[in-house]
Amino acid sequence: MAKNTKSTSSSIASKASEILTNPNSSAIAKSLAGSALSQANTGNQTGAKMESTASKVLQSEKYSEITKELAASVLSQSNKDR
């Protein structure tokens, strides 16, 4: 299985941290933020379930720009074989 060596950038990690500490952030935004942070300088890859969630967020018009930015980051760190 091919390993994806990408990791979360510092700017995305900072935004993810803000989302996780904001009580008004949606559950989906917090989930994506947690995934993005777990991939910051750790070598972790996005799981299949989170890939699906991130893909749905990117295809929907109801999510904010920051939520879509997190989704794109998470999706870019998915397993290359999936």
C-alpha cells in the first residue's frame, strides 16, 4: 500500500485549533479539524470514513469556506491506493 507523506500545514493546523476551541463550530468542522491536527507532523493518513466525509463536504454548498479548506487538506492526505 502506498504511503502518503503529506502532512497538515501550520496555517491549516492553526485554523483547526481555532475551530476545536470555538464552541460555535459545527460537529463536522470539529471532526475535520481533529483529523487535520492528527496529521500534523505525525505521518498519519486520513481514514476511509473521514475521506468520505471530506468528499461530501467539498461537494456541498452548505459548508463554510474554512470547513471546505479543512476537508481539502484532510482529503489530500488520504491513502494513495484508495
